[in-house]
Amino acid sequence: MADWSPFDDPYPATGRRDLVTLRDAGAYIAALPKTKQQSPEWQAATKALIMAAEDRGPLMHAHVGMMLALHGAKPIPEHNPSKEKALGPAENKTG
């Protein structure tokens, strides 16, 4: 059975009532056009929501996923350490 826990901080969704619970968030996603549901940010939000509802992931991940998707966030690029500059030793700034 799904967990319909409330989010710590409800947030408004454009054109709908506030998203207060996992159930509200699921209904919001289900009402989106299929093309929008297939975007990377909504796929990530959906996955986090399902995991939280099945008690396989933290509620906070679902909350953050929904916030990012609602605000049109782009996926975070994969970390590539070869593109970073090597940091030198910390400078002594005592004076």
C-alpha cells in the first residue's frame, strides 16, 4: 500500500491546488501531457515519488524532484574529474 505522507513544506503548483502529499504530486504528474511526463526532470521526479511511496526512498528526494521538475530544471551533467583544474595547497593568509 502506498504511503501518502505529507511533504514537509507544501508548494503551489501552477493552475492547481498546493501539492501537500505524495498522492497530490502523483495526481499532478498523471495529469501532465504525456510528452511532458517523458522529459528527464519529470521522469526523475516520478521515480523519486514512487520510491518514497513504496518506502524505498526518502520523502525529501520526492520533494526535491518535484521542485526541480516544476521549475524546469535540467539534469545535472555527469561529473567528469578530468576537466577540473588541480587545486594547489592552501595559502597561508595569516598576517
